[in-house]
Amino acid sequence: MQRVVVMRHGDRLDQAEPIWPANKPRPWDPPLTDAGLLRAWTVGKRIRAAAAADGWAVHRVLVSPFLRCRQTAARAVAALCAVPDDAALLAIEDAANVPLDTSRLKVSIEYGLSEMMNTQAMGGIVGKVAPGVSKWFPDLPELEAIFPAGTIDHSAEPIYPGWDPSISFNLAAPFKSNFWAVGTKMGRVHLGGKKQICKALADKYPHENLLLVTHGEGVGASVSYFEMGLEIYDVEYCAYSVLERQVCMKPGDEQEGFTADSFKVLTKSGTTGIQYAPVSRAGLLVEQDWS
């Protein structure tokens, strides 16, 4: 059985302090607030405890290159690797100085989990600075430096080898025109117009349980793509979905081939920060900004 957890980043500083982007060299890439860091740690502990209660654990964490996602993932990784047992860990309020067993999982940057590129998600100031930007993110070693030593999987190859804003880059695009995706509904977000990023990563690591740290649209899509007929109307900071599918090895297949059932959505509306309803009930709901 394979499980995939899809998690949104924590509280972003530019939402708490609207003037933050002014005069910043990278206004499209805000950090978390202190509350966001704490929320990421707390939800990471919750994910670990819930998984343990069901008899499984996260093996691999894949992360959007945006700072808010990397900070969120770093706190979640600390919770997942913490040496104290689940009961003791729940009482620890800060990730600082918690002993870690970093052999428990591996971490890598996945550019395919990136934010959508438009003014509603990134802010109007981004449209003004975009023409002069030649490098949107630091080099990979700098992106990875935030994670606990020993957790980075240097052999991992991302589905997208880099972040190229020239691909479907449209700062004036409508909210649902996803940077990495082609589609008109959040529940139909497809990698390259063909394959949903969540499933693509699960297929790449079929024998591992994954935590994908991404943005709100990705979390919503992970529910509505695999549970047809739903409309997502709220994805809180650090909200997460849990998906599950049966995976079987093909006997005698030297290429490690496998067969897999469709994912089932285990997350119930309102239990992990995601609110959804059948399309007939959600049709009049106002679309939210979950960047």
C-alpha cells in the first residue's frame, strides 16, 4: 500500500505584512511568519502521529523550491525524523535542538510542485520586476541547505529539472492558469497537460510513502482530481490531504515494473484544513487565493 500526503506551506509573511515585498530583491518568494514556522512543526508532528497510528511512515519528502515551502518542509522533516517517540514529541513546542534520526527519510527539491505564475498568486509587484529577472531561484545547493544534514537525496532527479518561467509564463493569466499545468479546473491540473504531478511522483517512487510540500492549488487538486465531483473551497495554511493506493510488483519484471490501483482520498472535509463539497453545493462559492 502506498500513501501520499500533499501539504500546503505555512503562513506567508507578505500576507501578514503587505508592505513586505517592497524593496525586496525576491518579492515573489516570501518566508514564513513565526506563526507559520510553528504551524509547520505542529502539523508535521500531527502527520507523523496519524501515520504511525495507521501503521505506516513517510519515506520521502519532495518540495517546491519556494522558500515558504522549503521552510515548511524543513519543520515537517524535523518532526518526522525526531528521535523522541510520538507521545513525547507532541509535547515539544519547538523544533530547535530536537535530536533527529535522519536515516528515516530522504528529501529533494521538485520544481514540478512550484507555484503558479500570475499576479493573483504572486502579487502585482512581481509583474513589474519580472522582465528584469534572470534568475528566479538560488542554485540547488542553496535550496537544499535549509534541510537537516543527511536528509538530502543527491541521486534524486526531479521530474522538471529546473524552474523555467518561459514555459506558460503569464503574469496576467487568470487564477486557474497554473504555471506548470494546462487545464481549466483545479481538479484537472495535469503535468505538462498529460499527467497530474502527484500521480507522476507517486509512480516514480511506487514503493515509498511520500510527503509533497507545495502550494494551495496542488493540495486542492490532490483531492478533486482523485475524487470526482468535488469542488474545493478552502485550503488553510499547512492543510494536507492523504491519498492511498494498492501497488503490486509485476512477477519476474527486472525493470521493477508495477501495477497500481487508482488513488483513494482518505481526507474528510474539515479534518485536515481542507474544505470541500459536491459540485452542486459548491457552485456558488467564491474562488480563493491559496498561493
